[in-house]
Amino acid sequence: MIRTLAIAATSAICLLATMESAAAFGPGSLAKGLTGNKGVEFLVARQATLAPFAFVKFCRANPADCSRSDGPAIAELTGERERELRQVNRQVNRSIRPVNEIGPRDRWEINVTQGDCEDFALTKRHKLIALGWSPRALRIAVTRTASGEGHAVLVVKTSRGDLVLDNRMSAIKGFKRTDLSWIKIQSGDNPRMWHAL
């Protein structure tokens, strides 16, 4: 019960941290039949947009986590890689205590003991890169939940489509199977650049 309330409070924080006009995704936001991936669907980045201000501050403090990469843009999802995704998602979801960060106290950080949704997403990204995952396939996205709360998640671009690692659940889902409306996402080519969805 306490964890459920803490997660709800964290979601409310994320709403305040990401108060921006939302553009819900629809059929036009999908890419089908990419070469070698028939029937696999990906989020499609639209025009460039501003990065969240707290993310800009995060990059100034952590330039290595925001640098360009030459790795593959799509991760081949083998059985071993799928196990790594599940393990990192569960481990980070259990190791960070959800807290309400609002206003000037809202800092995007990695490897924290307490934090809100973007801290979970950044930590998952950081841990997967340490395991050898290409940073180009690991992107932070800003969304809204079905109840309209702002939320940040890690989106992993894989050979099976875009998968979502969410601190609200241990299950990893394809982006179309979530309750999220997509607002913006990091560029895989340059993590400092963001695009509308």
C-alpha cells in the first residue's frame, strides 16, 4: 500500500516536471516494415523540440551520459539481451525509493537511492550501457499516463520494436501496449537532441 502511494506520488511529480502540451500518438506515429523487421513497429520522431530543462542540467553535470555514439541504432534482442532488460528493469525499480521531486528540487540523476520517474529511466539507461548496450538504442521519452500524469520512461529500440521500461511495473511492453501518450523522445544519434512524437 505504501509503495503504491509512493508510486502515485512519483507520477504526480512527473506531471509537474513535464508540463508541456501533449500530442498523443496515433496510427501516423508508427513505422511498419522497416528493413529486416517486417511487422515490427517503432515510435517515429517528428520535428526537433526542446529537451526538458532538468535534462539539460543533467547533461551539463554528466557529459559522458549525453555524448554521441557510433553503436547500432537497433539492438538485436536475443534471449540473453531480453534477460538483461528484465533484470535491469526489476533491479532498478526495486532499488530506488519513489519520492516526489517538484520545482527546483527536481533533478534528473543516475544511481540514486530515491527519485522520480526520470531518475529510474536514466539509471536503467546507464546500467544497460555499462552492460554493453548501444546508447543509440536507449532513449528517454516524456509521456503522459492514461490519467494525464506526466511520466518519463526508457524506450529501448530493438529488433522486436520499441520496448518500454517503466518504473510503475516490472513487465516490459511494446510501446503500443502501454497506457502512455507520447510527447517527446531523445534522439538516438545525439542524446542532447529531442524530437516531438
